[in-house]
Amino acid sequence: MSVQKVVLAYSGGLDTSVAVKWLQDQGYAVVACCLDVGEGKDLDFIKQKALQVGAVSSYVIDAKEEFAHEYALIALQAQAMYEEKYPLVSALSRPLIAKKLVEVAEQEGAVAVAHGCTGKGNDQVRFEVSISALNPDLKVLAPVREWSWSREEEIEYAKKNGIPIPINLDSPYSIDQNLWGRAAECGVLEDPWAAPPEGAYDITLPLEQTPDQADVVEIEFVSGVPVSLNGKSYPLSELILKLNEMAGKHGVGRIDHVENRLVGIKSREVYECPGAMTLLKAHKELEDLTLVKEVAHFKPVISKKIAEVIYDGLWFSPLTTALKAFLKETQKYVTGTVRVKLFKGHAIVEGRKSAYSLYDEKLATYTAEDQFDHQSAVGFIQLWGLPTKVQSQVQQKKVTV
Amino acid sequence: MSVQKVVLAYSGGLDTSVAVKWLQDQGYAVVACCLDVGEGKDLDFIKQKALQVGAVSSYVIDAKEEFAHEYALIALQAQAMYEEKYPLVSALSRPLIAKKLVEVAEQEGAVAVAHGCTGKGNDQVRFEVSISALNPDLKVLAPVREWSWSREEEIEYAKKNGIPIPINLDSPYSIDQNLWGRAAECGVLEDPWAAPPEGAYDITLPLEQTPDQADVVEIEFVSGVPVSLNGKSYPLSELILKLNEMAGKHGVGRIDHVENRLVGIKSREVYECPGAMTLLKAHKELEDLTLVKEVAHFKPVISKKIAEVIYDGLWFSPLTTALKAFLKETQKYVTGTVRVKLFKGHAIVEGRKSAYSLYDEKLATYTAEDQFDHQSAVGFIQLWGLPTKVQSQVQQKKVTV
Amino acid sequence: MSVQKVVLAYSGGLDTSVAVKWLQDQGYAVVACCLDVGEGKDLDFIKQKALQVGAVSSYVIDAKEEFAHEYALIALQAQAMYEEKYPLVSALSRPLIAKKLVEVAEQEGAVAVAHGCTGKGNDQVRFEVSISALNPDLKVLAPVREWSWSREEEIEYAKKNGIPIPINLDSPYSIDQNLWGRAAECGVLEDPWAAPPEGAYDITLPLEQTPDQADVVEIEFVSGVPVSLNGKSYPLSELILKLNEMAGKHGVGRIDHVENRLVGIKSREVYECPGAMTLLKAHKELEDLTLVKEVAHFKPVISKKIAEVIYDGLWFSPLTTALKAFLKETQKYVTGTVRVKLFKGHAIVEGRKSAYSLYDEKLATYTAEDQFDHQSAVGFIQLWGLPTKVQSQVQQKKVTV
Amino acid sequence: MSVQKVVLAYSGGLDTSVAVKWLQDQGYAVVACCLDVGEGKDLDFIKQKALQVGAVSSYVIDAKEEFAHEYALIALQAQAMYEEKYPLVSALSRPLIAKKLVEVAEQEGAVAVAHGCTGKGNDQVRFEVSISALNPDLKVLAPVREWSWSREEEIEYAKKNGIPIPINLDSPYSIDQNLWGRAAECGVLEDPWAAPPEGAYDITLPLEQTPDQADVVEIEFVSGVPVSLNGKSYPLSELILKLNEMAGKHGVGRIDHVENRLVGIKSREVYECPGAMTLLKAHKELEDLTLVKEVAHFKPVISKKIAEVIYDGLWFSPLTTALKAFLKETQKYVTGTVRVKLFKGHAIVEGRKSAYSLYDEKLATYTAEDQFDHQSAVGFIQLWGLPTKVQSQVQQKKVTV
């Protein structure tokens, strides 16, 4: 009987390098798989390192454009913010990574898939629920959760097995990054009264060091998809990365959040999402101009649910499919241009225009051009207020007399 | 038969001054009533002017503390933002003004109440629905809506009747202000592609002129009520006004919004809410620390509805009472201190602490202190993902085979 | 200049017959248009009568199958119930009638469309909002609302103009019917303490006269569409009419409702929806079997909103389109058979089966076949209850000590 | 060192009788505790049996009135229906039982509390989350979940330890009952295509055996609390039990439900809730008469959430407290009388009246008494439909041209 294969989500760090060896100890042949979702890592190095620490083969997959179009864009169009606060950085990439792991596993004839998450985070849930949705027959292994070693025990095991120890091992932060943003947790952040130290941030400048000159960028959207910056077209993943740079320079998109994890605890994390926050602002303003009132007022209900299903690892649920169908319909006329001023940590929308604008100067104006029928208001108010009036007549009287 | 009285919401401006005369023409004796809800006007001048233009009596009522506690505080605790964008400035004061008008009317034996709104705004709805909720027997008059004069006709009438024309009459803005913020509409703002000119703003500095040195303020809350700044206690209305000043200096709280009015049109307005936005940020962070997850995740549903009923003029509806009862229960443990850095248009929460903090370092930490049971996650994920797994086994298979 | 045309929604009753003449008095040539949406009227008679009372041409359009598929089916799949009570009978047909009126108007080159609603009902809103959504250039006329005659004045006018007075004119009820149900209002029903008299009902037998023998019907659904009864296929409109008959015989689907109208008043109406209620029950049970939990728990939010937009006349809003897109996704696996017992006013679902059933006996059973991992529950409960436990430790202790 | 005590939720059945012995084997002294929540058991027998099988003491607590007022009444006023289908029978009693167990444990100085649930149901979650909310220091034991015996092994253990085997042991149903209803699962019910056999029901007559003569009952409510039947006052628990009898005789309240359990599986259960369903219907009708529209339209959002938190075991969460505060405000004017006809499985509301009725005949009538201003509708419709009209003009034109 040949050795069974496991496909491991490999990052190049200590945990997943040790996991290669540990899975071998369990009798598996390990296929390493690293996804590029825009975190800007040295992928060649990671590919080689996987082989060096014992993987039988090593995949590196450029998934940036797929991530941008199928995941980040949904979050953008949904205006998805977990707890009205942060735009779901890691939660977005997990289902895509799971999907690619499953594809590689099916292609390689592997019996299992493995990830490097601990037992306390949200990502283990997202990986495992996604994998079992995509292929319920695959086994899921979670070496780090299973071995339960202390940092010291892990290092000792690594040394004994010739696994190189990364030089930045004593970094106090645990980092995850993709083109939608960067997340950091741990260390000094664990005291919610303490301000996050500058070292927790990487892709945004501190306000104190941002330029005293604003940059202005015009972002063009077609049916809810950002397609150009200052008139120049970009593939979506590049557009986002470009904005990360432009807005990061101005300190846009730092978020410091005490959040409720899916596994029942509160944790404190800091995020940097310069491109995402700039796009979210611009997109919202274009929606304010082009969505009819009843859509504008109900869409947040959908947005809140999308943010929850993404955070909670239910990306591959039929609920997500249905929510996306709703979403797509709303974006049909979200076409136009938004002018954003990047300055001192702000992405300020200064102007928005659209061929589908529902803002009608002839109705809104207070000048002589006014076409709004002011007398309609009399009848409107009479019926709008009628239930309240009857309630007052009947029930308030009863109370006071 | 003696002349019937009408109580007029009097602001001192041209519209309501002309309205005094116009109502007299209709045969009423006019009682002027001006409320101080924190807009910083010269109230003595207004009181005298009302008499000068013909009011039989003139009330000026200091309602700042009532407005702060019974209206602005609800909006703060609800995190009420209309269309996720602006904290309901004018919509909050209208029901209180209506209440005072009704009280004065009952006291004076008036048969009617009058306001100076046009037929196109939201405020006419808020006034009229509130008044009919509080006293359905009172008649409501809307002189400006009724006379339908052009600006020129109005001025001519004023001149003919000896009504002084304000010197700032050619200001392009229509302004409303209270301690929760300041709203401006009209003029150049009617082009949503144009950036708002500096003249539209008054109580915040432009970013370019804000200090290069941050101010840090510690805001203390007791059960959701802000009670002190940097350790010094203030009555709520003073605390908000103080923060308007402190945060306004740093350019905090400018909002530029294309919104959906209750009367069916989109309009573009700019707001300045330095104190409100600072308090809303600080309060949210304290809630993030002290609200249990299920409350944190459901409260936004209540907040959205509160924002809607306030915007839509239903303050005196039994629904508002019920929503407030929910809200009050959630604030019991929202007690603690938030440290806010005011800088370059931002109110950045750098730290938050509470004796009721549900953030538990022993559970959240990744150090050796960790008390979280990592193995619980295995069972949790199995049941959490079970519906998705069964769905995949049964329904996805059916589709693909 | 030739005479301008108006297309009138013509029912054959007194109001719209008088309206033909009244519109002529206003100088219009009247095109009568009567839709068959399953109310079982004598359409030939109506067609002729329109011409007889003066219409220049008279359309009768069979819209039953379009109504069934594009309107009633949406209400079925959405489980749409206004105020959790009644399945939106008239509200469903109004947008379709409006659509056909507009089509005829465009075809005939008419400048206006007219309906026979009074100023107090919901239907005027539905007609007018729908028409202006479909063709904002068409004028809408509402003769009955405009002429404001008493019954006596209307009859007098009719007599003077040779319009035949229907023999059932003194019927105390105002009726509207389509294949999704029948609505009656007025007369004795206006006292909500009085039981509706038998005369208010027409298509259902009173319980006292229903058979003592049940009928059992197997309803088959394919992707949320009912396709056969007891193994026999029917076009949807016929299937619903057939069920109206079968279930009506057993007294299924009477509803007596004090409802909140869009125009601000409460009214009391009685409905008969034998087919609709039977289908709604059966469909819900099949959904219970085939929808994954998170869809089952969120879909009611969509259903409630769909019921509201339908009731409120917003069928042609982009919101409806987006809600329908969500809905459609949820119906993909709602395929299977439901066995319904019709008996004594009940449509009792006795059994349901589906190739896509998510009910898994191996997981649900308490026999030795059980494949559910009972130990998973321990970890699940620990994390599920963790927020509550920490809240209790921190906040309850604070309170009691 | 003295032996440690555990308080066991004791039902008198085989599982909890065996648990007494099993807990002794673990070294505990067992305090048995049986609650009367209206299931109509022989409590004296249970009390004695606990002692007989080895408990050191045995409590029987009459909690019927507390259950009625603090639990069932909330469910009634909330119109709480899990999955729009069943009124939360067992889920309501679990938190009360947990509360009493904790009280007895604190009084007895016990270190633990034990329940007889398996690892597959919802009740284990409800017990354990409730207990840890009320006293996080108490240990929770789940003997049945832990021992994982087959039925045969359990019986063998019982015989070996002199525990009497109940004569109805081979009943195919697992039953739970309280005054809000009766739940049955298992056996033949596990096939969702099979109709539930009569043996699954106990407190309702089959339709075929119900009287051919209706009973009519007038139910009086004061602020949402049912206080009398046909003019005779009852304590709430007696009123519900009385209605169980009256309505059960007519076959009211049978429910057959394939539901989504909290632990991730679908299960099929049948319920009988004659009193609950009768009260829910009556209460809804009184609300339809007395709640103002905006309350009536938002309360279902609260109801849905209450049903979820109850089902999901979060009764003692601060969220429940806040939801109850909302609820209470809505019930202030739900005062009046509802006339219900009990007949052939139906509780038909024939009439409803209230001194706080918002149904205004003067506004609703189509007679000459009509006080509704029909012309108001013109202005109302114009503004109501304005967003749709503008959307059509701007966006539909763009599409079609």
C-alpha cells in the first residue's frame, strides 16, 4: 500500500514547517500548497522551503485576481463590516484557500487536508467548514491544534528535526495579510487600554508622518466594480494593491478593534486596510447617489448578514449564494465616478457623479427651478401621521384621564 | 369673541418674522416661542425681535439639558446614524420643539401651533406628526408652505410690513444647529460633484488648519452616559458643547451626505458634529468591551430602527418608547473610560477600560497564561459545520452527478 | 386635433361603467381593459358591456398563467403573508393589471390610464406607483376618487346616462378576487366584534357543511414550483384553481383580519384563499425538509420584506427584483412531494419527501443506527455558552456583591 | 472530608433513576429535584421513588405559576414561534428548571448539578448554558451523555442495582410536557413521510373524534395578560391548563414539525399545544386591534429573535432582558376581549373588542359616516411613489434606450 497524501496549507513560517515533519511522523506524504492572495511574500522562497523541510511536492498558486473578483469584490459591494468596524480581511481569504487545497487534494489523490490554525481562532472554523462543504469526504487535520506544544517544545522539535527557525521568531505579532488588508494580534495588544505600538502596523504611515499635501484620486465604477483610477484601467487586484499604496502613504485605514470571535471570546486586533477603506467609502457614496431609497434602506440588512456568514465561515453555504444574488441585482446602476481626497488618514469623498444619478436638482433645489410639488406634502403628512394621531386620541387619552 | 392664539416656532430669521405678520393677517394673535437647544444664538435679541415684529408675547426656553438627556443621549446610546452616515442633527430637536410648543399652547389657551418649514423638507413632517401625537386637537399651520411666495415676493411683503431684513439674507446656506451638530444645505451644495466650500462649515476647522499637536481626552461613561472629560464632571449638555469645541478645533465630524428624504427626494447636505462623532466613537468602543456578543450583534437592528423612527418623525410613537426600553437595558454595564486622541479630523480611540470588561486576557492570550480549552473547538466545529456538511453531501452531489 | 385616449381598468361593475361616461365628459375616448386573473367572471359579458356604456374599444386579456407564474408563485415561494396573516390577494394582481394597462396604452397611443379606486384603499397606491414606474409619462386618472359622489348621486348619474344598474348593487360587500384568493370588505364587517356573516364568503364551505370524509392530495414541487396534484400535471394557474375547488370544499383558507392599510387606517377584511393556503403549507413543509438551517432562519427576513413591498405597491421597484433574486436561489432544491389531508378547514401535511432532504435519519435517530457524535456536544456547549459565562462572572458578580 | 453533593434534575423515569445510582458510583451524594411545570405527573410518587433509588433527599417544587408568568407569558406576548411553527414547549421550561436546580444546589451546598439529557438534543445546551449563567462555579454533569450505554446496557445496569424498570419502557416515544404544551419524538416519527400515529398524541383529540358542536370562549386580556375565561378569573397557570382541556377536546394545537436543532441536525417532532395555540391566536387578534402600525410591523423582528434566544438556550442572557423590556412596552394597551370559537381543530377568532381599539369605524367605513379625507391620498401617493418614478425616469430609460 502506498503512503497516503495530505495537502497542507503552507505559509513558510515555523508552525507549518514543523507541521510538514509532524504529518510525516503520522505517516503521511505532505503536499505543500501556498496561495498568493496579495500578501506580498517571497513565494519562490516559500516554495523551496517546503521542499527543503520535507514536502513531496510544493504548489504556489497566484490567486490574486480570483480573490479580488470573487471575494474582496463581494465584501466591497456588500459594504461588509464585521461589527460595523472592520472589513473582514482574513475571513475573506480562508474559503478561497480551502477551495484551492481541495482542488489540489482531488488532483493529487490526497485523503486529507491540513491547516496550521490553533484551537482558539476563527480561521480553523472557516477552513474546516469550507473544506467539508467542498468535499465532505476529505479528512481535515489541524496539527498545531493537536500537538498542543508550548513555543519552547515546538522549537525543540524543530531543532531536533533540522527545521530552520525563522529569524523574526520573537516578533510579538501574529500577522495575516491579503490585498484586502493586514491583521495583527498578540503581545502588547492584549491590553485594550494600551495604544497599539507602531510596530503593529506595516502598510500605513502614522498620521504624524503623512504628507502635508493631499492626493486626489478619481475612482470609476461600472456596475459596482471599480475599474479605473484617475482614468487609468487596472485589473481589480492591481487596482486594490495600487490603492493600498496610495492610501497607505496617507495613513488611511487603521482599525483597532475589540471583537467577538466565533469561538466565544473577545479578542483585540489591529487592522490596516487602506485600499479597502478607500474603496468602501467611494462605493458607498456612489450607492447613495444611485440606489433608490427602499434599496438603500434594506441593503444594510443583507450587508450585515453577509458580514456574519463570511466571519462565521459559511462562505460555501447556500445562504451566501442567495445573498450574493440579491447583492448583484443592486449593483446594476452603481456606475459612475467618485473623487476622493486622501489626506491625513482620511479618504474624503469630495464629489460623485453618475449617468444613473437619482439626485434630481430640479426636485432638490431651493431656487426658482424647483419642480417639487409642495402641496403634496400636506396630504402625505396627513396619512403618514394618521396612525400616530389615532393612537394618541384613543390610547393617550385613556391613560391620562 | 376674543382673538384666537397661535404659538409660532420662532427663530428670528426672515421666514418666521414674516410669518408673525402673515398669521396676524389670518386673524390670529401670535405667541412667539424660541427654544435654545444649543445652537448658540443670541436669544435675547430673538425674544425682542419677536415682539418687535408683532408677537403678543415671546417665550425663550432653555432646553439644552433636556435636549441632551432625553434626545441626544438616546441617539448616542443607540449609535443612531441615518443611512450609516449622519447622526440625526435636526431630526432630534424637532420633537422637543414640538413638545414645548404644545406645552406653551396649552398654557396660553392657543388653538393652533405654527412652524416655518417649507413643503419639501423632513421637518414639516416631524413637527406635524409630533404635534398631533401630543395634542391631536391643536391645529397646525405652516405659513411658509402655504404662502408659496418667491424670495422676492417675501421680501416685498416684509418691506411693506416693516419687518427688518436680516443682513446675511443672501447667505447661500440654509442652516440648522443644535448641540448634537450643525446642518447646512442649498446653493453650491446642490451639485454633488462639487466639493463643499469652506463657507458651508462653521464649527470645525478645515484639516489644513488643524493643530499639528494632538489633544488626548479621557471620556468616562456611567451606564452609557458620558459624565466626565479628563476627570472633570459636566452636565451632559455642557460636556457635549465642550467636546464640540475640543474636537471642532481638530476638524472632527464633517459629513457630506446625499440622503433620501422622507418626502421622496434625494438631497445633499453637509453636517458638522464634532462632539457627537467623538462621543459615538468612544461609546461604541466601550460597548465593544462590555456588551456580550449576542447583544452586540442584535443591537444594530434596534439602532437602525431608532434612526429611522427619529428621521421619519415618529419620536412620540409607542414604537420609540419600546425601542428605548430595549436600549436602556443594554446600557447597564456600559461603564468605564475611553481614551480618545483628537488629531487631524480623527477621534481615535487609543484605549478603553471597564470594571465590566468582558475581554478576558486569560482567555484571549496566546501566552502561557492561556486558559481557553483548545480541544473544545473540535466539537464546536463539528456541530457548527454539520448542516453545511449534510447539505453538501445530499444536495451538491445531486447536482454534480 | 383628434380626441385623446384613456385606458380604463374596467370591471363591469357600476363604478367603472359610470367612469366610462365620466371620462367621456372630460373629453376622452375610453378604451376599456379587463383582465382575467382567475376571478371567474363572465368576460364576454364584460367586454360587451364596456362597449355598450360607451367605450371606443374593449380589451379582455387572459392573464391567468402570467399571474400564476410571475406573481402568485413569488408570493408562494416567499411564503409572503401580510402581518403574518393573509397572503396578499389583491396586492398581487394590481401590478400585473397596471402593466397590461400600460401596454395597451402604449399600443393604443393613449395619454392616460384610469382606475376605479377610491381615495381610501391601498389599490390606488399600487396602481399609481406601478404605472409611474412602468411609464412615468402616462397620466393617471382616478374618476371615483375625483368625483366624490355619494352612492345616490352616482346612481342618479348612471340613470341619467343610461348606464345599467347591476342587480346585486345592494350587496353589502366590496369584493376582489383572483386565483390566489378572494377579498371582501364593508358592511357588517365594519364591527370587529361581530363574526363575519356567511354571505361574506363564497369559495369556501362553512366548517359545519364540510364533508366528514377527508381528501388526501399529493402535491409535487420542482424547485419551488408546484407541478402536479396526485401525480397529474397542471399548468400553474389551473393547479391553483383546482386546489381552490378541492380545498374550498373542505372549508380551507378563511381569514378574518383587522389590518393596517398603507394609507394610515385599520380596516377589517375577510379573505378566502383555499388553494393559496394549501400550497403555502405544503411548500413550507418541503422547505423545512430541504433548506439548510441558515437559509431557513434568514429567509423569513426576506419574506417579510417581500410581503411589505407587495402590499405597499412597490412591485416594480428594484428592491423587488433583488428580493426575487435571493428567493430564486433558495428554491433550487425545494423539490419533492408533500401529502396533504384536506379536512374540516385544515390542510394538514401528513408527510413530505425529497431526493434533496437534509433530514438524515442516521443522524436523527435514537436507535442503534445513530451516527451522531454525542461527545462533540461537550465542546460545542462550552464555546456556545462561553460569552454568557464570562458575562455572568464579570457583570453579575459586580451587581450582586 | 464529607461526601460532595450533586443536585439532579429528576423525572422519575429510567434514565434519571439510573443516574442517581451512577452518580453515587462517582462518589456523590445525590439530591433529587423534580419540578412541576404543569405536566400533570404524580409528584408524590416521583418524590418517593427518588429516595427509593438512593437519593439522600428529594425535592418536589410546584413552579406552575412562576412558569406561567415568567416564561409562558413572555412566549405568548412575543408570539414566539420557532421557525414560524411551534411555540417552544420544552425550551421554555429548561431555564426555569436550571434556576431551581441552582437554587437548591446553593441551599444544599452542592458542588454540582446534573441533568439527564443525551448528547444530541437541544436541552443539554439549554441546561448547561443556563446553569453557567446563574452560577458559573457549579460543575455540570450529564450522566446519560457520559455513560453512552445502549438501552440494553442501561437496563442491565438498572437490574443489577435494583432500580425498578418502568412498565411503559417500550413506549416508542420520548415525551416532554409542561402547561405550554407536549412534545413527542422518536420511533415511527423518524420517517418524515409517515403520518404521526395517534399514539404520539395525548392531550388533544383526533379531528375525527371531536364534538360536532363548537364551544365559544371569551378570553379577556389586561395589558397582554390573559386574565379570565368567559368572565371567570383564573391564575394564569390554571387558565392555561383549563384552555388545554377545552381546546384539546376540539383537537386544537397539533403540530408536526421537521425542525433545525441547535446541535446541527434536523429532527422531526410532534407537539400538542391546545391552550398555547388558542391564546396565541386570541392575543394576536387583540394586538391587531390595539397596536399602532409601526409597532405591529416591527414587533415580529423582536419576536423572531426572542424565539431564537429561547430555543438556543440563551434565556439568561442580557439580550433576553432587553428583548423583554421592548416587549413589555408593547403590551400596555393590549387590553380587551376576544371571542374564540373552538371547533374541529380550530381556534377561530370571531370577534375582538377593546377600549383601546385603534380601529376607527369613522375612518374605515364606506358609509356616509366616512371621515377620512380622500384627497389626502393624492399627495400621499405622489410622494410615496416619487423615488420609484425618478428611478424609472433615470435608470429604466438608460437601459432600454
